[in-house]
Amino acid sequence: MYERGDVIMRSKPFAFIIITKYREEVCEACWEKIGDGKEKCQGCGYVYFCSKKCQESVIEKHNPECKVLQNCDEKKLRKVPEQLRLVLRIWLIKQNSDENELSESYNGYTRTYEEMMDHAEDLKGNSLKYVDSHYSLFKDVFTGVDLPDIEEFISIYGKIITNSFSLRTDRLINPEAFGTGVYLMPSIIDHSCTPNCTVVFRGTELLIVATQTVPDGKIQEVAKISYVNIMEDTAWRQLQQRAIWYFECDCDLCKNKSLDEEKHSLACEHCSKPVPVNIQALQKPGNCRACKKPVTSQHFIKYKNLHESVLKLNSRVENLIKKHGENGVTGEVCAEESISYNETAEWCVGEMEDVFSLRDITYIQLLHYVFTVCCTNERWSAGVVYGERALSSLEFYYGEKAGLLASLNMRLGICHGELGNTEMSSLYLDKADDIYRLVPGEKHPFYSQDFQTIYNAYEKCDQDSN
Ligand SMILES: [Zn+2]
Ligand SMILES: [Zn+2]
Ligand SMILES: [Zn+2]
Ligand SMILES: [Zn+2]
């Protein structure tokens, strides 16, 4: 049996790539932020390290890829989808490794590369055209080397889609994913929308950590992590699960759809209780269930229009990514676009108050986003307003002890601390401490260094003002 905070599994990356945007910022060997000791591979000029030592530590592993990259047309290479670079890496690893290196063991369990699911048949059935075009691109970019045939390509490609993790730093620096990685051992852990474990990074290692009691039993049967955002409604979660992992989840949250009702709901204009809206049909709901008074057309139209505005706002970001490519959303275009996106998002959030119920996930997600933008821009008072408005709803959907709540509480503690509200600041920082102390845990550098520094800084304010 495992208790909250226990490490269930540790795993080293089998293969990974750092996305182009972070290529010069994140070390290829240790994933630390690259500082003064920056080293560029002199062979391919394409990968970067934080030090000579790091470069030397992976030189043998990098060599086969280095030779291929040296032969590539730089322009083509810059545009190639990140996934295809990962396919190449895995292919080269397979070519240059013995059997031992193609498997990983932990605590009596073993997982081999071959055992990882690839859903090749499904891919051929549903997305053959797409995969075919990627294969052509792959052969066009990476030349002068033996490449996998289409069957092998689909298998590697499928294993990546099915088993990869977004790589995030284990520290406070940047919450955005900087790459994609495939880990062998953790691929035995299945999904649940009510998971009892979570993923924690420690350097390049991936840890599966219990967030609740995990009962005794075979690890693949008792431990679960979530592959999707558990706040999304069941229809959306299942759509993603089917499209990417080809499975039908039958967890409690998927079977009992009662939570879904209020995930799209307006605030009753009389009593402000949530009134569910059927988001597919987008028809005006009848009377409020609580006060029995009718929802007026005017109120519903406000909800509908704002809902559309937010969808448009989100699809604008998606289009931007499509237009510039995930690697290309940099420079001025992005800065300008993101400022106008943030302004519009904040405007929407203002308009949504009193129209959207605090159980409406579109509203809560946008509130949460605007909150983080305020924190980044040091707009502390606004941060407090948005953060506190989102807090109880996020607790309701994710549970009070979720990692997301720890970071929300920590930031609310910072906002209040900056405003001189010392009591509120320590209240939130203590709540964050309660969560972080167990996951990622006291020994994790995020806790012992980053979080403790923040915690002490505001505790010190507390003493200074007394
Ligand atoms: Zn390094
Ligand atoms: Zn190189
Ligand atoms: Zn489920
Ligand atoms: Zn009402």
C-alpha cells in the first residue's frame, strides 16, 4: 500500500526532444536552464548544453543523430514537426542499442520498448493520409541514412502519440512544457479521470507519486494517472481519449454524469445559483431549479454570446499556432497577439461575472488564466480578485489537495504578501505548504529551495510589520 506522497515509480527517459523554442535554453543532457557555460554541439550546431561536462556525458548517444543532422537542410529541419525529430531519435536508439537498453525495470516490474502500445492498426484505419504525409516529410528532411519503412515508422509514431509525456521543469522557472518524452516504465500506468497518482519531474527523471492511498495489488491495476484535464466535461474527455488512446474510460466520473450538468451553466439572475445549459443545443433553459423563476431571453443571450466570444478567442490562439507552427510563435507577432489576447480575456472575464455560474468550466478556466497573467505582470490586487473567485470552483473539481491548487494558493499568498495583507498571505502559503510538503515532497528541490524561499520571504514580511 502507498500513502499520499509516496513514490511509486522512478523512470529515466527512453527518448525525448526539446522543442525548437527552448533548444538554446534547456540543456540537452540535464534539462537545467542554460546559463553562462552554454555549449553548442560543433558537429550539427543544433543541440545545446549547459556545460562541457553535460555535453561529454551524452556525446556517444548523440553521435548517430549528429551525423544525420549534419546532412540536413537547415531550413527544412527548422520547419519539421517536433514529433518527427522524436521518431528519428527513437529509430536511431533502436538501431544502436542492445536488448537491455530497450527495456526498463523498477521494483520487480519490467517494461520493454516493444511492449508499448502503438495502435498501428487504428492509425492506419483512421489517419493513414495524415501519417503518410508525415512519412513523406520525414524522408524528405532526413536524408543520407537508412530510414525505417512505413510500417516501422507508423509503429514508432504511434508509440509516441500513445505514450509520451509533456516535459516540464521540476522548478519554478517556467510552467510551460519544453519538450516531449517517452518513458518505458510509466507506460504501464493506465488512465482514470479520478486518478490516485500524479507525475512529478525530478531533473530528467519522471516519478509517479501517490496523491491518495493506493491499495495493494499489481501496480498496473491499482495505480492510475490522468491523461486528460479532469475538469472538462465527460463528452469532451471521452472524445480525447478515443481520438488519442483508443479507449473508453469507465471510471466513476465517466459513469456518473451528474457533475457534468453544471459544467456549462449560467448564474440565475434572481438567486445566482447555477442553471445548467445544454451546450450542444444552446437552447434557453427553463426555470431555475433553486428559486423556480424563469431565465430571461436577454440573460441567456448574454451567456450565449460570451460563450461564443471565448471559443473564438481560444481558436484564435490555435490558428496562430497553426499559422506560425509551434516553433514559430515567437518574436513580435506573438508578443502583440498575446497582449491583445490577454486584454480580451480579461474583458470577457469581467463581462462573464453575474452571467456565468461559478461552476461553469469555460468561465473558471478563463478566470484562472487571467489570474496567472496578473501574477506575471505583478498586478497583485487584480490577481487577488480573479484568483479568489476561481479558488472554490477549482477545489470543487480538482480536490483541495491537487497540485494545481497548491500553485494557486502559493500565488494568492504572493499577491496578498505584496499588498501587505500578511495574514491572508500566510493563510494561503500554509495551504500551499500542506500540499507541496507531500507532493512533490520536502526533499524535492522545488520544495526545499524554490517554495521555501518564497514562503520565508513573506513570513519575514510578517515579522517585519509586527
Ligand atoms: Zn546540463
Ligand atoms: Zn551534434
Ligand atoms: Zn473517466
Ligand atoms: Zn434562481
